[in-house]
Amino acid sequence: MKKITFLLIIFFTALNIYSQSGGWQWSNPKPQGGTVQNMKMIDANNWYAMCDYGVMMKTTNAGVNWNTFSIGYQSTLYPGSGVLQSLYSGWFFDVNNFLLGSQSCRGIVRSTNGGLSYDTVQVLATGSGSIYDFHFINAQTGYFCGTSTYKIQKTTNGGLNWSAVPFTATSTLYSINAPDTNNIIVTSTSGNTYFTTNAGINWITSNVGTTNTLYDSKWINATTGYLCGSSGCFRYTTNGGVNWQGTNPPTTSTMQRILVSGTTVYVGGFNQTNIYSTTDNGTTWNTIPYAASGQYSTFNIYSMDIVGSTIFVAGTYGLMNKSTDAGANWVTASTHVTVANMVDIYAASGSGRVIAMGTNLGGNDCIVYSSNGGSTWQNSGMISNTNMSDLSMRNANTGYVVGRFGLFWKTSNGGANWDTTRSNNTALTSYFCNGVDFIDDNTGWITGGVAGVGGSTKIWKTTDGGVNWTEQIQNYTGPVGVRIEFLDANTGFECGVNQVQKTTNGGTNWVMITNGLNTSSTYNGLSVIDANNVIASNSSAQIFGTSDGGANWVNLNFPLTNIGTLFCTDWINANTGMVAGVFGTVGKTTNRGATWELSQTGGYTTMGIDMVHPDTAFAVCGNTFGGEIYKYIKALTGTITWNNEIPSEYSLSQNYPNPFNPVTKIKFTLQKEGNVTLKVFDITGQEVETLIDGLEFRSGTITYDFNGSELSSGVYFYSLFVDNNRIDTKKMVLVK
């Protein structure tokens, strides 16, 4: 068992509406935008919601205000990004004590203080699996079920240790119920439920009369139970699964959740605008529309719960609705102005104007704007039937959007309205238009071309505000241009697949600039700071800078090596900038890459980022729908910083200050790139915290700001491991 603090930056403050005051905050949707996978209403006021990427939400006033924090297992797919796994299930003993199950993990998550800190309890020695349901008989004895790596696990000490229950089938198990230690019931795929009356020694397979997957079940006692699943499956039994009834489902869509309250059964699921209730075991159904007044859209329901007459439903894109009168009326517990697949964002310094852009084919929510720094958003009402690629604003009022096959829009009032009359120019309609930049009302450039093997890069120029476009001659013939940015009428840069190009005569001539660059990578991010300083990021987790106008490039050594593409970068001067990419990973530097501060937005892949100030930035996450927009406010503590000093050896320094209360710095050096783990142990040798868990770092000097506020006063030891080898151990003293 190990006690964890979130890898990069995490903040806990007093409860307020939606989020915290430092680091990355959700700006849309609020309180967060990941799928709400499960929830629990402990009583009338205290509720928890379990969401994607380890996001946990807590309310103490029946959903009026939410506190959002990160908790759980780190992703095994992208360990360098610090992303936590999606939370699929939970069991709550009370408001402070609970267990959580995650996607693709090796065990459970356990908290005894309402999520302020947590332990991970390893169950699998190797591999990983997903945990879909818990059921406890009492405070000590309980079970969970999941994918075939787990099947069924049992604890007799409140979740501290787990052992496998005998079970031979290889199916994924989605729900579990145990009236006592001998009788266990699980639901699975192909319409099968499994029963044991002797603690798993023997199992009976009971098909409910369908081949559907059975996602959820609720049992009144050992003989009476209800279940739901795919393709509108609803069944019930009154004799412990010997016979199943119920062939009149209210919908043919997947039903993901089922609730039982007295004699009323509720079901909810996918592609629906309603939940359904029955008081006669499914013979007749009542339709309950759950959409709230003014709500953006309906959604797939992944979670439901009920206390008294209060029903809460939640699901995709972080949408949540609440009824306090058994479903007669509904209010939204979340704000949501777009579900577009977000691509780019612009923020004006000083004015509070922020514009975010993405793609939701056929939807009217592809561009939204804010006039108060992202506190609230308005919809431009623009509909796009093709993918949008780039947003380029000359100032807070005037800017442009381009997209595939000649999409070209202009705004003159900060994104509120857009002129589309110059779209579909015949010079552009056969190509992807990926990047755009204008220096005045008339003069601008677009880069793009034909993607894929055998494709080509194209650069076009207009001198009449986009009425006509002329292709410019350039040296590169491969695919495809991604971003373009001009400093003035003459000097500009373009980047894309295996290329960075420069012009000094307005695009009449383009020259490949490659000295020091990795020319086997796609350059997705581009920031032209001045005539000498340009920054570009690529698909190999690299970021390069030039200080001589592109003649020579230097690798700025982004410290994480295995996170994939860095899709975007923005710099406010030659030293201070941000770069971001896969699974929300963000790096910030104030000394041109000599040191990096690492953080994570809490969402999916960061596609666009814009710095307003060294301490303020906005970002959007895409590659999935949900309209994810974030705002960054400088954090005061809790960061990992990486310094580009190549040491001659591995070392672990004495923490400073020491003794400390409660914050201290732990510094170590890496002679070569390696997999890093940093752990804290108590005086008995028991592991109490894992500060860094398997991050791939480049060689350099790393400093971790350790906060020991959750520990008692005493002597502790911290150890550095590189590539599973212990480098050194030091002693530190916490005095409170």
C-alpha cells in the first residue's frame, strides 16, 4: 500500500463554486467536463461524483457548489503525463471513508479523509484491469468485480488487502451483490448472471433471456433483483435468478444505470432525452424528461442516484441535472456552452476577451467567446459542416478562422459575429486549410495542402482580405503545412510535416531552415516572438528555439520524453512560454527551457494554448468532444521543476530546509535519461508517500516541492530510484 499525492500540481482550498484558485481551472464546462462515470448521494447534502482522468467532485450543499480535485491511479498508457485513470466505481462507508475503482489499474484507491489524501492498494502483481462495481456486507467484508484480470476480489479488513474469489469464466463482470459471504451474484456479457451459494466454490450460470451486456443491477434481498443493459434490456427476478421476467423495455437504447426506491424502479442510459420509471416491475413505464431549462443539450447517462425525492443524473461532457420532486422538474447542476472538439484559443491581454474554437459538425457551437476572462461564455451560433483548424486574431476584435476545404471566416467584433462570404474559394476547396495569419485587413496567408503519404504542402497569400488567393512557390513538396505566422509584411515562418520554412519577402520565396531541427517529426506548434526568436514544438515531445532568425535551432529539452506530440506552444517573450500536448500535459518556462514547471490541465489532449501574462494562460483540449476550456493561474506550491544542467553523476541532495514545517525542497540530478521514482518512508521503513511514480525524465536537475502537511511530526527518509535502481536515501525531520 502506498500513499500518493498527485504527480505534478494539485490544490485543495475551501469549498467554493466549482474550482480552486491556483493552477488549471475548468472554464467550460463547469465544474468539469469529463464523463461522470458514477456518483453517490451519501445523504441529502453530501454527494460525490467520479469522473474521467481521476477527477473527483464533492458537494456539501446538494450540488449548489462543487469542489473538484484529482485522485486515483496514474495512467499506464501515458506515465509521463501525470494523468490519472478514469474512475468507474466506488463504495462509500460515510462522507470521509471510501474506496474507488479505476480503468486500467492494478488495484483500488482508498481515502479516509474525504479525498484530501489517498492510498493505492495494489491487488494485481502484473498487468492491469478495470473495476466496475463494489459491494460490502459490513465495514470489513466486501467485494469488487471487473475485467477478467480481476474477476471477483474479496476483502475482510475494509479494503486493505484483497484475495481472489474462485471464478472460472473469463467474462467481464459489471455489477456485484453479496447478501452474505456464501451468496454472491454478478452480471456479465451475453445476458449472463452468475450465482454462488458456497462462496465461489461452485457457480450457476443464469441467462436472463437475452444476449445483451448487463451493465447494472440492484438487489432488494437475496431473491429479488433488477438489472439493465444494452439494447434496452430490463429484467427482474423474485426467486434468486431461477426465472427472469420483463420483456417490455421503455427504450431500445443502452440502459447504463438502474435505481430502486421503495416500489419504484428507475433506469437511464444512452442516446435518450428521458429517464424511465415503473411501479409494476416494467409492465408499464413512465417517461421522465430530464432536460433542464436552458440546458445546452441532452447526454448519455452514466450515473444516477436518489435520496428521498431528489434524483441526480450525470454523464457525458460533465453534464449534471437535479430534480427535487421525483423528476417533475429539473435544474442543471453544471454550466455548458459548447461540446465542440476544441482546437484553438485566443486571449486578449487586459480586455478580458477570450475566443475558443472547435468542431461539432452541424452544431451551432463551434465558436464561443467571453468578455470577462472566461468566467462566462457566449455562443456565436456558428455552424460548420467541415473540420475547423486554426484561429488567428490580430487583436481583440479582428481575426480569422480556417478549416478544411476552403473554410474561411472573419470577425470584426471579437468573435460575436463572423463573415462567411469569402469561404469556399476555388483555390482552396480541394485542400486542408490548417493555419492562417493576417498582418492587416488585406494581407494574409494560409498554409495546408494534402495530408498523408504522397501529399503536398501548400501556402497561399491574399492581398484583398481573402477575396482572392494566390499559391506561393516554396521548396518543400511533402505533406502538409500545419501552422503559419508572420511578424510583418516580409518576415514569416511556416511549419508542418518534417519542415520549418521562412520567408523574408512576404512569401515570394520560402527557404527550408533545418540546422539543429529534427526533420523527421511533424511541427504542430509555432510561436514567432520577434525577428530573431522563434519557437516550434513537434510530435516527438520536443521543442526547439532559435535566437538568430532560424539560422540555428537549439533543443529546449522538454523534460518528459514519452508523452508524444506537443501540439501547441505560446511565448510572451524570448524566455517565458508554455508548451502542451497529449493528455493535457503542460510545461512552462521562464528561462527559455533551462527549467520547466510541469502541470496537467485535467482533460484530454491540449490542442491550443495562449498566454496572457507570465502567470495567466488559457488552453483548450480536443481530440474528443466536450468543449474543454481551461484557465491557468500561477500556482504557489506543489510543483516539479526541471533544470537543464547536465550533471556528471546521479545524486540526491539533502532537503532544504531541514527540519521543515511543512514544506521543503528535494533536489536530485540525473546523469542520463531515465525512469524516476521518488518515495518517502517513515522511521519503521513503511512507505508513506510516492512523490514521483515512474516519470521518464531527460538528464538534468529536478526539484520537488514536498508538502508534508498530511504527515505527523517525526523522522522520515526519502529515496530516489532511477530505472528501478535505488540511487540514494536521505533523512529529513518534520517538526510541527
